[in-house]
Amino acid sequence: MTTWFPTLITPTPEEGFDLAIKLARMAVKKTQPDETVRDILRPQYASDATELIAASHVVAVHFATIAAANGYWTANGDGRPR
Ligand code: HEM
């Protein structure tokens, strides 16, 4: 049982977005476990607009999954208010 990712269900869309960022970051961490390497590469992606857009896209894909899992945080589950 993992402890960092127990559920896709979040109380609010904002917390869902935070979870999406966490998933994106954890993928980087598991792909490159060496913290020293990540620390060296961080200033490069942080100052490159294309890389930041790429990171944003990854978060958006995760957020779409999380939003679907949460029924778009609406009672009827389709994102439309009743
Ligand atoms: C999907 C791609 C990525 C996303 C969404 C992402 C997101 C983030 C976020 C939100 C922060 C916190 C920024 C702050 O509050 O100042 C951060 C920090 C950091 N990122 Fe990334 N990042 C990504 C890719 C990468 C890559 C490719 C590397 C290096 C190989 C990296 C290394 C780091 C490091 C070293 C920090 C600062 C230390 C830390 O907060 O853990 N990230 N990243």
C-alpha cells in the first residue's frame, strides 16, 4: 500500500489540481531518483518557457483524469450544476 498516493478522490477541484502537480513531480522523481541530478537540472527547466509549458501539459493530463474520477465535483457527475 502506497502512502503518498492513497486515492484519486479529492474534496475540491483545487485539491485535485494539487494532486495533479504531485503526480507530475513524483513521475520526475521516480524517473530520476538522484536528487543531485534533479537539483542541477531544475534551473534549466525553470527558466525555459517551452519546458514549463510541457510541465503544465503533463499536469493538465493528470488533472483531466482526476476530475473524471471525481465526477467533476458535481452531484450528477458531468460537471453541470443541477
Ligand atoms: C512534469 C514536469 C514537472 C513538473 C510539473 C514540476 C513541478 C515542480 C514544482 C511545482 C516545483 C515547486 C516549485 C516551487 O514551489 O518553487 C518544482 C520544484 C523542483 N523541480 Fe520540478 N517539475 C517538473 C519537472 C522537473 C524536472 C525534469 C526536474 C529535474 C530533472 C525537476 C526538478 C525540480 C527540483 C530539484 C525542484 C526543487 C526542489 C523541490 O521542491 O523538490 N522538476 N517542480
